[in-house]
Amino acid sequence: MKTLQLSLVDVERCAPEGLAAAIERPQAEQLASLLKAIADPTRIQLISYINASSNAEACACNLTEPLALSQPTLSHHLKVLTDAGLIERDKRGTWVWYRVNQERWKQLSKLFEL
């Protein structure tokens, strides 16, 4: 299986006027990589579950059961979302807690302003 490598995309720089202005191919490719990170039903569920959790954060230890995921599968999806900058992680003792990067989502939402 090929691993998707994502670099943090500066959405405001790539498409400062949303999709109302033409963007060059390199910027389009960066944005496509970002959108691929969220274009997965499991990742959308993870984001919504984390955001809806108490204090808008969730421990990785509490995500496997409600989403019916194995720990390795969960780790893979969380890594993709973290690498894309869509969620942030905070290690507390032996557990990792995740929260949605609200600023990043605001940037992403601007992409779709026409």
C-alpha cells in the first residue's frame, strides 16, 4: 500500500480568493493533496467525532470502539489528518489527545468562497 505524504498547504497563499481566481498547477496539486486527506469517510467521521467530543478533543484510546476501527487503522487516519494540519495532537502521559485545528478549517472553508 502506498502511503500518502502530505505537506502543510498554505490555503490562503494557494487560493487567496477561493476558487474565484485562477490558480497555477502547483497550487492546484497542493490543494488536491489537502482535499484527498479529508476525502475519506473514516476521516470525516474522525473529525466530526473529535469536534463533537467534550471540550472538542478526544483521546485516541476512545476513538477505536465508537468508530469500529482497529488501532493501526485509527493511527493511520489520524496521522494523515495530522500531517495535513487538519487536526492537532497533544501527548499526555501515555495517551495522545486530538483536537480539530479550527484555524486550518477556516482557511479551508475560504477555498470554496466564490
